[in-house]
Amino acid sequence: MTLDETVTREKDVLRTAALEVAGVSHFYGKRKALDDVSFVVEPGSFTVLLGLNGAGKSTLFSLITRLYATRSGSIDIFGYDVGRQPGEALRRLGVVFQPRTLDLELTVMQNLVYHAALHGIGPQEAKRRARSVLARAGLAERATEKVRNLSGGYVRRVEIARAFLHRPELLLLDEATVGLDVKARADIIAQVRSLVASEGVGVLWTTHLIDEIAKSDSVVILHEGKVLEKGLATEILARSGAPDMRAAFVKITGAEIQEGPGQ
Amino acid sequence: MTSIAATDRPPRKGFGPAQYAICLQGIVWREALRYLHQRGRFVSALVRPLVWLFIFASGFRAVLGISIIPPYQTYVTYDVYITPGLMAMIQLFNGMQSSLSMVYDRETGNMRTLLVSPFPRWYLLTCKLLAGTCVGVLQVYTYLLIAYFWGISPDSPWGYLTVLPALFLSGLMLGGLGMVLSSLIRQLENFAGVMNFVIFPMFFASSALYPLWQVQEKSPWLATLCWLNPFTYAVELVRFAFYMQIDYFSLAVVFGCTMVFLAGAILAYDPARGMLIRRGGAAE
């Protein structure tokens, strides 16, 4: 590639969406889990993927992170096709999965150093970055604790800190607050929004809880594998004519949704 | 809080050799840490072959001698004969233990951390395989240290060095087999089946415990089974290397099987073609 081509490519990337999902469908056997799903996450934006359990959110997550192969449609991260250029796409991605993925036998610091190695970051630099992200997440004093001894809320916060370790440009969080109490949930949401604001990364936040949506967020409503509505939360409210997001969701999907946990 | 400057973002090209080395180092380091934290695993990995050596082999030593067969230059006692078999047994169990660890990682979700790394999937699986093999080799040398005080050692101290490549290769083969099995096992509970249908048949239908020419005389069909068993060649490769010799046929078989098993594992963990997509394994 010549210098000109490289510069052109860099400019293209700067203009490109953080995440572009285009016409993605997915089947489990004969059952269609995703049906022609398309949406975009802009760089630096906070996008909520809203849907009930079973809507296809986790399947979409698995496709974006290349745990499953995309057989129909395309998924690009900053212009890099996840299927064809997985290395370039995945290195720009920070992920927090719904199930806990830390190694319970290792300490918080050891988990972070391991994650850094999986992104080609050496132990010294990894420890420096780990101390920094843990301090920002208020977890500095937990660095030497075994993950097994941490509460669910702390484990989740460590996972979020870990997702920032390799300095991603796009962060995916799959139902990151599931199973947490009200305070831990509020802490997690505040932590992510604060980090997003300071780091300027794009976020795709999947949830089935309406109260996790802010007015300034972009929202994609996924129902039974289909995108039924997308846009800024305020635009969706205006288009639906509903007084709040919960009413808008009911109107758009015909299904009830939780405001928050336990409601 | 310091924001990240554009220059801190990942560069726009692939990883260099140093980063590949860091990734390998990280995976080996994590495997070693896990192994050290699981003291039960460490102890049982040592006790198993030592029980065979101290009790089983000692009992048979009194009634059984092994005639002169390569690589041995003289008659050897039974405990000397089965030592390479026990070294390979450690690796067999370690390979299967690694597969158990992969099933566990998949069930707990930890496997995702590995699979969403930007390094090529084949490289990650090879690193994982190498990491498991390193742990197995460490176990074998610990066993050899104890066996030395029991009076078992190679003809020359160099044997401890020449056996190292053979241990690595056989460890890779057995780890590769374990990795393929891990992609086929849906749940941790199914691992008991691996014990019954893989580990025990492979170990007993091999040259680990008895020379195959003797088996041939008593039971030709069992001898054929042993010759078809890749574990037999791992045992013989280790046996010859321990006495500073190379059994080229065993080397070829073990190398070939390693390639086949590794390719199978890479295929099984490939999101486009592998088992995971059909079984919903990685993303469950």
C-alpha cells in the first residue's frame, strides 16, 4: 500500500462508523434468531440496544465479537469487516459479556495482565495501565485480591476496567447490570458513562431495562430478531407519540418491558 | 482522568513478532499460575504415576524382567521399562486435563476472553496447546526427579535433555487430541466419558505397560489395536529419546498426529466452520 493509499484509508476510517451492522440475519437450525438487522453506532456515541430476553441481543453480540460467523449481511468495526479482517476489527473492540469472564483463580491484577497479553501488551506496560484503569474505577485497593473473593458488583467493575485496558475505540456491554443490586447497578452505569465521556469511545449497551436509557442516547429497539425502531431516544419518543420510553416500547413492540430490575 | 490521545489508539497494522511472543508468554503464564493455584491437581498429577511406579511396577519387578529390545542394551527391570510409559501417561492425563480446563473455561465464559483476542484464532489455540504442554513437561521432570531417588535414571544424564523435544512433541499431540475432544464435549459432566472411552483405552492398549512383541504372541488383535494407537508412538518416542536415540517411525507418527489434531482443533474452534456454532458452545 502506498503512502497516499494509507492516508486515504486513514481518512476513510476517521469518517467511518464505529460499528456498522448491515443486513445481518442468523439462524439456529431453522429458527431465525436475527432478521435483516441493520444499525450504526457512531464514534463517541452511547447507543442502547433495547430488547426483551430472547430478542436476539446476545446472538448479535456473539456475531459482532466473532464468536459466531456472520453468514448473512456484514458487520464492520471502524470500517474493518469482522469476518474478513477480524484482527483489525477486534483490536478496536472492548467487550463486557453477560456471563462473568474473569478467571476466579487469579487476582484482579493477574486477570488484567492476562487480558493485556491477549492484545500484545507486555507485562510492565500492562501493570501500568491496569493500575490506571483500576484507580479510575475506584478499585486500586482490590488489585491483589482473588476474583473469587469479590462481590458481583466488583467483578463487573473489574470487567469494565479490563475492557478499557487495551484502549478500544468501541465498547460492547451485554446486559452488564444483570444480577446486580440497585447501588451496584447505578455505580456501573455511572462508571461507563464517565469513562465514555472522558475516553470518547463509542458504546453499544444492550439491556432489557428501560431506566438505563438517557435522553441523549441513541436507541435501537430489537424485538423477536428484528429492528423495529432506531434513532435518538428523543426522536423515538416524538415519532411514537408516547410520554416515555416504556410506553414507546410497548407501542412499538406490543410487549411489556421492565422499567428497572424487580419491577 | 486523562483522555486517550489518538496516538494511543492501536496502530493501523497487524501485530509484530514481539507482540506474538507477549501473547504466547501471557497464555503460558496464566496456565502455569492456574496449575500452581490448583494444588490438588499438582499432587494428583504426581501421585498417579508414582503409585504405578512404587506399587504396581515394584510388584511386577519381582516376577517380570524385560528381554533385550531396543532401545535397551541389556535386560531391564519392569520399573525401568514402564518409566517412559508413565512419563507419557502424565502427558496423556495432562492433555485431557487441559481439555477439561477448556470445557470449564467455556462453561464459565472465560473462553470468550481468549476467543475475542485480535490474534488469529489458530495462533491462540496453538499458544494454549503450548501452555498446556509446558505444564505437562514440568510434571514429567518432577516425576523424573522422584524416580531418580528410586533408582530409575537414563543411561546417561544427557538423556534428561534428549527426552525434552520428545516430551514436547508428544505433549502437543496429546494436548491437541484433548483440544479436539473439548470442542465435542458440551458439558463438564461429560468429561467422565473421556476417562472411560479415551484415557484408559489409550493407556492400556499401548506399549506403556508391556512390550508389544509379547502382546503379539498372546493376543494378535490386541497387538494390532496397540499399533493403531497413537499413544503407543508417543511412548516409544519418549522411550528412545530417554536413551538418546530417535525412533524415526514414532517421530513421524507423533508429528503427523499432532498436525491432524491441531488442525481439527482449529477447525472445531473456527467460528465459520466449527462445532461451536452448531453446538452454541462459545457463546452460550
